[in-house]
Amino acid sequence: VRWDSGLEILGELDWSEDYQWAVFTVWRDASEPKVLYYNRDSGCSCNSPHDEIKSRDELGVAYSASEMLAAIDREDWGWDASDLKEKVRQHYRAKETPTA
């Protein structure tokens, strides 16, 4: 993401071979702790991941761990997504508010 998004990468799934690449990226924003953003992209050496994204409106949005995990599962590229899924679970667990 080249625009000043204010987002931080939580994690990625990526693959590259020769001049081709593919990536699935999950971002977080400290000001929106219950929301994660995501995007899938692929290309060649002539471009970079997520080059065409101009605003958050173009990203997928997940408001819960189950929504984000489902989005990851839809990306069936045969990758091991267990590390990224654990980061998502930890993100949402850390954002849960304790009950008194």
C-alpha cells in the first residue's frame, strides 16, 4: 500500500517464483482495534503488491476473528496459513474487553 494508509501489516501469505509473485496481506489500525483489513494481489516483477490500492475502501474488512479466518480460508493457494491465522486469533483475543 503506497498511500498513507495509517495501517500496519499484521501478517502475510506470500509466494514467489522467478518473476511472479502472489500475496495475501492482513493489516491492522491501532485506532480501530476490532477491525482488520485484507487484500489478495499477484503480479510480476513490473509491479509491487497492492500498488493499485488507493484507499481503505478498496480493501476487504473483517470485524471479527471468524470473518477474517473465513477470508483466509477462501484463499486456497495450498499455503500453510496457520501462522497468519494464529496472529488473527491473538489480535482479536487481545482486543477483548474483560468483564468485571
